[in-house]
Amino acid sequence: MMELTCHCGNIELLLSAVPTKATKCNCSICHRYGALWSYFPKSEVTITAHVQSTQGYIWGDKEAEFMHCPICGCVTHYETTERCDSQFIAVNMSMADIEVIEDLQITYKADRKS
């Protein structure tokens, strides 16, 4: 198991396992977020909001809702919507300790269409 939190600690994500891989996406939104995404089935991530619930942002094809902490603004994860063929949660591994990030196998995805 692995626990991640946003900068202020309001949003906590409990992962079923420590990931070994992450994706650095270059689409228009991920490029701006600077996130490193690791993917999990929705049943393998528990999300707890201690003060305020996450806020979401959906755009474009509306297949993913990007979530952030309303207090510190940290992008914590995104969840696929019913419009997406596969259902999963992408967790922003940039919230992990640097030692965890250094051990990740990072794949770079170039997609400038969206």
C-alpha cells in the first residue's frame, strides 16, 4: 500500500500498491499540470477529503475528470467518465516522495492533438 496527499494534506489517496511505472503525458492539459500518472482500477484507490472535497474539471472529449484540492490547488488524480471505454483512476505520482519518483519507469507520451 501507499499513501499520497496533496500539498496541504486535505486530500489523501490510499493506493493498493506502490506503482513501478508512470506516464508523463504531453497533451495540452497534462503538459500544464506537469503530472506523472500511474493507473489503477477504481477499486484499488481510496480517496479521502479531510476538510473539503476535490473539485473537478472536464473538457474536450469529456472522457476524464481531472480532480484537484480546492484548498492548495494540487492536481491529485483524474477519473475516467462513463464516456470512456475503460474505467480507471490516474494518480498524480508527483505527490510522492522523490525517492519513489526516482524509482519509477517513466514513459513519455506525445499527444499534441488534445
